[in-house]
Amino acid sequence: MAITVTGDAIARRGGSYFAEETATQSTATAFQALATTTDLAVLGGGTATGHARNRYSLAEGTEGEWKFVLMNATGEAHLYFASGTATGLWVFSASNQLMHTRFLKGLWRILESGGATTSTST
């Protein structure tokens, strides 16, 4: 039996498709909003350090929603959860750091963090 594989959107449970967004690095002090409608957010990092640069935020999600956040650059990026389980910012400081979250009972729950750390300074 022959199998043919063609490239297309990746089907997921529930009939939806895998979606990705890429956020560029920014020296602006304002937070860049990440979409709650994509599965993966790829953060841009930069050489500027401190909590005033490369700032991203994730708004309240939909119950049961998954979100992966990946840093694919060297440098530093900071993530704020509007509905999170911790205060402060999550800091991504190296390429390929990954965070796996799920929105449950009104909060983003961190299920796994591959290198990202929390910082209570905002």
C-alpha cells in the first residue's frame, strides 16, 4: 500500500488547524500583544536587556485553550500573562526556550517551561 503525504495545515482535534505567529523584537517600552487564536507564538529577542525591551503580553484565553511560546533568537524577551498564576514577567534569555501553557479556570497555567524563568520585577 502506497502512502502519499502532502503539505497543508496541520489538522488538530476538534477540526481546527495549527496556527503560528511571529513577533519581532522591539525596543519600544509598550507590550506587544500576542494572539490568543494561534497555537504557537515565536518571540523575537534582542540584545537589549532589562524589563523595558522586547515585551510581550498574552490576554485572557478561552477555557481549555493551549498556547506554546518559543524564543528562537539569542538575547532576552519578557512575557506578561494578563490572567496568569504569577506576578511579574516570564523571561526568555536563550534561543529555543519554550513554554507550554493552558487556559484553565480563568488563568493561564504553566504546564512546562524549558528554560524560561520568572522575575517579579516589572
